[in-house]
Amino acid sequence: MGYVSAVPPPRTDAVPEPEHEPGHEPEREPRSEAPDSRSSRRSVAVALLLGTLGATVVLLASGRVWARGTTAFAGDSLRLTADGQAVTGLPAALAIVGLAALVAVFAVRGRSRLLVSGLLALSGLGAALSAVLAADGRSALDAAAARTTADTAAKAAGLTHTAWPYVTAAGAALILIAGLLALRFGRNWPAMGGRYERDGSPRPRKAAVVDPDRPEDLWKALDRGEDPTSDQGR
């Protein structure tokens, strides 16, 4: 007679893993997107929005009246006005430079992108400073007085100023912020013609698999200019 133990066999509480059918892979949780990739995409969108909006504001505000005044002529008082282009054309010119630099950021890589980003930031800074420093508009009104009265000694009086120079400066500040974003995050931004490598050579494309038993695959290969029979017999 064999030996019988009174101690019950040990129990295992571990739940067995479910068996998977052959050829069926278990579902995996989707990988979360890298934080650097998300911040890079956000910075691209923000820089494009701010740069485009800022340049538009500068160009529009530069065409508005910045200063008003009067001048005496034949015993009467003539009203004078000077828009932003008459006061200084520098903000509008720099806004155009900023737009060109904003587009060029995505066409270059490496140090060239860094230089273009710096140009973008400097164009915004220069446009803002020139708008604020020229906000007085006195020289433009004096020139308008001399031109209106045909008297080179005529001067403008009763000067008043509008808020448009400072709106122009605010738009230029948006261009500056776009340039700073490009300097900070631009190295991770995509470039135009992204399928080309850094050395300019195109990335090799994988040849499509052609199933000789499927006529639609054969026709697609012929449309691509490929020989569907070249891989047979290998």
C-alpha cells in the first residue's frame, strides 16, 4: 500500500494567460506620441500663424493714418494727414522680408535654417522699433505742408497721433515671436521635399509586391512601368 499524505497539494492562484490562436497576434496598446514630436508640431503651427498674422497686421496698419496736423495757407488752416508709408516704409518692407524668411525656414536645414530663423526674428524686431520710433510723424507732416502750400518753409502744427503705429509694432512683435520659435524649435521642423535625404538624394522606394495570380496587381505594375514577370522564377 502506497504512502498517502494528509497535506493537500499547493494551490496556484495565478490566472493562466489566454492562449492565442496561431497566426493571430495579441492586441497591443498604441504607443503614445513622443512629447518632442507633439511640441514640434505645435510650434510649427504657432509660428506659421503668428508670422503670417503679424505680417498681415503690419502691412495693413502701415497704410492707415498715423498722424494729423494743420498748416496755415492764405489766411486759412489746411488739414494734413500722413499714413504709415509716408512716415516710414521700413515696417512694411521688413514685414515682407519676414514673410519670405518664414517660408524659407521650411526650405533649408541645419545652419541655414538657423540663419533664416534669425533673419525672421530680426525683421520683426526692426519693424517694431521703426514703427515706435517714427510714431511722431512730424517730418512727414512738415513735408506734406511744404508740398501742399508750395512753401518749403511751411511747417505743420497741431499734431495729433493715432494708435496705428503701435498696432504696427504689435504685429511686428508677432513676427519676432515666430522667429524666436523658429530659433528654439526649428531644428525639429520638417522641410520641403521631405522624402529627400540630407545629401539631396531621393530615398529609395520599396518595390510593390506583385502577385502573378491576381490580374489587378499585374495591371498596376504595368501602369507603374514595371515588368511583373521579372521577379518570377527567383
